[in-house]
Amino acid sequence: MTQILIGPLAVAILSTVLAFLIAIIDKVLNNYGQMKISINGGKKVLEVKGGSPLLGTLAAEGIFVPSACGGRGSCGACKCKVTTDVGPHLPTELPYMSPAEIQKNIRLSCQIKVRKDLEIELPEEFFSVKKFQTKVASIKNLTYDIKEVLLSLQDGQTVEFEAGQYVQLVVPPYGEISESVQRAYSMSSRPLDKTHIELLIRLVPGGIATTWVHKFLKEGDRVEVVGPFGEFRIHDTPATMVCVAGGSGMAPFKSMLYHMYETDAFPEKEIWYFFGARTTKDMFYLDELAELAAKWPRFHFVPALSEPKPEENWKGDVGLITDVLDRYGQSSIDKSKGLEGYLCGSPGMINACINVMKKNGMTEDKIYFDKFA
């Protein structure tokens, strides 16, 4: 009996000793000490502890690089230029890099570890990105699969952003999800409201963040948000603004439209907004936007259904949103001041709309978009 027990006990002791030795060796080998990170030619220099990924190291210093996957190397968003030689691009980076980016040594900051002094380049706007502490003020069902989530900023914080930008929602561990993740969502709130952030979140089957929002998040809960990020914004020209969205792609346009109306921003722009859905159960904000169009002469709202049911008694346009856009592009949209396209939706919808816009006289360099999966 004693011999039977000695074997497993010896293995357990040996395993414990090995684990202890591995931990000691790892601590010694990975103790890189203090490192310097020089940003944008020395405009900002950080003294940091070495050994961790660059993305998290910067975040600990209050510099937030966009990362929709939370640093797992699966979104390709956390790009920055590293001018220090840190070795060749990793296999985890290459799928997200163009040949030009590889040539310029653009790297994924979540995949680069701070093991030496680094010199990097970041867009200046990253320095204004903050982490916000918020409380859920309200949650409204807009459709069967889209919720409007209004977050109230806490601790006297205020947010400054341009209509069209996005934030990253920090999702805590829940259920079988053991680690925190971040996901990007366009803000639907008005820039004039500096104490709230509004998001429109569609339920994606199996989606970590959307499942949490739709099934676990409650009014009064505390939520962390990081931002603002993004280059999707209104361009200051007199060109006619042609906007196309579907589903939760409504978010940046709600922000843009109400900001323009309330501030009379970009007064020379005429605005056309095409919003597509399958049936009326996928439509929302119809009354609000119809009312806005009625009192704002330069705004034209065109909702369209691709598969309306007879019992819905739909009175609006019918067809794929690309077909509706094409009809109006040929018959109704004023092109005398030039055209600009603004798109938010799935990659397939965006690519199809770009083809229609180009067909109707819009140049590709004047088409701006937020593309999401």
C-alpha cells in the first residue's frame, strides 16, 4: 500500500518543484527591467517595465491604441509604426499587413513585446483617447435584435468626439467567458451631449459582446468604455452627402444628422440618407427621421425594404438598397456641387454601394465608410 502511494506522491512533488523552477527561470529571463518608449520622435517618452506586449504597456500609461479583439491578434486594428528593429513580422501579423505596411515596418502592437528601448510613431489623436467609467442609464429594444444602450459618464468625466467616431466597449468576464474583451461600436449620440455615450448594438449569434449586452447587461450596471477612435467623419465641403446604411449601421448617421441639424454645420451640404432593411420588423427610427426631414429642407430620408410582406402595407421604396440608390442617383440627387459617399454596414453591402456610386459619377476617393462584420 505504501509503495502504491509513493509513486503518485513523488510525481506530485517533482511536478511542484519543476513548476517552481520554471516560474523562477521565467521571472529571471523575462525580467527586462525598465525600458524607454519614445513616441513620435521624442515628443513623449515613457519609462515602462519591460516584458509585456506594447499594446498593454501603452494602455497602462493611458495611451489607448484601438483594438477590437482586446489584444488577441485577431482584428488587426492595433497598428503602429515601430522604427526600432524588433525582428521580422510574425505570422500572426502578416494576414493584416499590406506590402506597403510591411515595408514601412507597421506592426500590431499586441504582438510586439517591450524587450528593448523602442521608438514608435502613433497618430496624435490617440493621445486624447480616454477610458471612461459609465453607468447604464437606459436600454431600449429598437428591433427584435437591436438595442439602444445609453451610457451616463461618471466621476465628472466628459467626452469630446466628432460625429461618426467609435468607442470600444469593455466586456467583463461572464458565464463561460473567462477574460475581458473589447469590441468597437459607433457612437449614435450627439457630440453636443458630453455626458452620455449612446450605442446601437445588434445581436450577433455567438458574439461575446453582443450576447453580454442583450442577455446580461442591465440598467444601473457599471461599464468601461475606451475612445474615441476613427476617421469616419463629415468632410467640410459643399458636396452632396449620400449616406447608406442598414441595421445598426444607423449609429454614426444618427450622430452626424442630428449634429448637423442642431448646429447648422456644413450649411451648403444637401444630405440624402438611404436606409435599407428586409421587412418592417427590421426598421426603426422611421418616425423620428421622417419628422427631421419634414422640418429640414436639405435632408432627404429614403427608407427601403427588400422583402416587404403584403400585410405590412409598406408605402415606401421597395428593392435592394443598391437598386434604390441607383434609381435616385439617376433621377433625383443633385450632382452640381459634387458628390460624397458615406457608408456603414457589412463588407458586402459597402462594396456593392461603392460600385453603384461610381456608376453615378462619384469618385472612389470621395467615398468614406465604416465596415463591420
